[in-house]
Amino acid sequence: MKKLGAFVLGISVFAATLSGSYPGRAEAAASVKILLDGYPLSFSGEPIVIKGTTMVPFRSISEALGITVTWNQAQKSITAVKGEGDAAVHVKLTLDNPEATVNGSPVKLAVAPKSQQGNTLIPLSFFSQQFGAKVGWDQATRTVSIASPQKKMYTLGFYAISSFSDAATIPSFNSISFGWSRIDENGKFTMQGSDFRLPSSAGDITPDVLVQGAAEANTTPYLMVYSSDVKGELTKIIEDQTYREQAITDMVQAAADYNFQGIMLDFEGLGLTTDKELTRSSFNAFVKELATATKAANLKLSLALHPLNSSYKGYDYKTLGQLADEIVIMAYNYEGGGSKKPEPVDKVNEAITLALKETDKSKLILGLNMDNEDENSVNILIGLAKRYDLKGIGLWRLGIINKNEWNTIYNTVEFKS
């Protein structure tokens, strides 16, 4: 706690020097930027600076960090809890009281919690650090940076033909989507295509061994089925009942033959030039029939979908979210598939918020195209998944993630093993 006190004091000195604030004086902190995992954090009310200490609305920061908070009107107190059992952290703060309690022990605050315009304001540094977040202050830019603690999340890995170098990571994921099949331009399901096919064996490692190994490690193996609408072929497939029924029969049979435990559809490009309502309705019908077939075969169903702020308008997140077990938001390639640049974070943030209006967060997985991201940008994107409490993240794809990127991912996400 001595270290914490020294840190808070240091933050106060920096902020006081910049703002010209004096003891007891409160100033609007509109010019103070607050970043959570590298992306601006919005608040229900304006932060203020008191004696150099940044004060923020408690609900905004607690929700962003996934902390359960209760307000006691009679006592004018906040109780914040994170974790379970012996590992749980309990913090209690009371309005105008410069002393908090952390797991029952008293802790002195630099500034007591205050009430302002209907918001209860609390010391940002103190509150964040009690729950494992790291807080820093940049004097030159007047920026408070919060790094959220490592969080246990659902993790999905995409395994393609050239992913073998990362095969050893499979047991650490909750699920693996094996990209070994597609619907071809003729509307036929195949596992012998040029890019999406069963891989050749590598010694004793065969496709069957990889799928079986995943299942034995309690990692759900999905058969990923890819298709695109470059020439309108996918639109034809989903609109034609005969093609639809045959494709579904073949997919479910292949999943059973190779002991997969689920099917993931990666049907891309729908709704670019077609009648949007007809395309959405046809895709909904396709997925509804597939959902019935997978349920009967005791298979899970996952969908990888273009984001709602993309050019492809053929995806009805509300209906599809009710039919599928999970949805991967493919919030990438906003600047073209060959850009090799990190995705614009504002666009990814928008994609998440739009999806949340249609689908429950417990079914949403944020897809990360690791061909475009780097060790810094991936931290920001995972931070958004944590901030919105999404089900988890999906990594496209294994085999292209470098050591520094893996280190960043492992530092911010707690995998299952």
C-alpha cells in the first residue's frame, strides 16, 4: 500500500503542475484523456481533477473493467467486488469519506469520493489498481492510461492448411475451427479444394489425429465450411432449396465422418449487389435448416459473419444469433484484404456496438485478423472484447502469429490451459 500511495501522489503532482490546481479546488478534466487498453474510455459524466487526482464516475469504470458494483443509498456507499472465493477483492468507498476498505482493511484515499450532477465520482488510480489494472500518467499529453488485468476468456483458433507450426497450441484453446472444406462454385460441398481441403499427413500427424487430439483436450473441433459470393454463386446456393438441402446433408455427414463436434459457416460476400432483404431471408433460411440438422446430430453451430458496418448487408445478426451457438464478428479488412495494416479501431468498436444491439454478448466473439495486426494493435482489440464483456476472441489464423504477438495475447488473456 505504501507503493500505491507513492504512485497516487506522483500522479497528483504531475496533474497539479499541468492544471494549476490547488488543494480543495475541483476543475473539469475535459482536457484529460483516459485510455483503457489504448482506446478512449467514455464516461457517464465529466471527470474532474481535485488536488491533482482524477475523479471519474464509478459505474463507467467498473463496467469497463467487469467489476460488480452495488450502491447503498442509506449509507451513501459503493461496494465493488471482483472474483470469487478467497481470490475475490472487496472494495468499499463512502461519499465524502477519505478512508476506504479493501477486503476489510482501511486504506487512506488521496481524495474522498464525491457526488456531482447525479454521478458518484471516485479516485481513478486507487479504484483501478485494487482490481489489478495498471494506471499511468503522461504529463505531456495529459493522458491517463489504464491497462486492464489479464482476463479469462473463451478463445477460438482458426487452423488452416499452413497452421501446423502452431499445432501445439490447440489444447490451450476452447475451440478450433479447421478450415478444410468449402462450397465450391458449382454449389457442391468439398474437402478437396485448392485452399480449403484436408491437409496431407505430416508423419504420424493426420487430420484425424488433430481433430481427435483437440477433442481429448476438451477443445471443441469445428469443421469450417467456406464459401464466397464473388460470382454470385453463394447467393444461388442459399436461394435454391435443392442446393441448400444437399449442402447441409453433406456438411453434417462430413462432420460425423471426421468426428468433428461442430460446424462453422464462413459464408462471405453476401448482400453486396443483391436484394438485401431477399439475401438476408435466404441466408436465415439456410442457417435455420442447418441448425435443425446440427442439433439432431448433436453438433454445435458457429457463424463467422461480416460486421454490420461492412459493405456486405446480407447478414441478420438478430435472427442468426438466435439460431447459432456463437457468432464471430469478422471486424477486419476495412481497408482491403491486402493492406497489412492494423484495423481502424473506431470501426471495430462500431462493429461491436452494432452487433450488441442485435445479439447477446454471450454469443459474440471478436475475430482478429493476425495477418494485419501487430503486438500493440492486438492488445487494443482484445481490450475492446474485454471492455464489452464479449464471449471471447477468435484468432485468424494459427501459423502466422509471431512470438511478440503471442506474448501480448498471453499477457492479456487467460487461456483454458
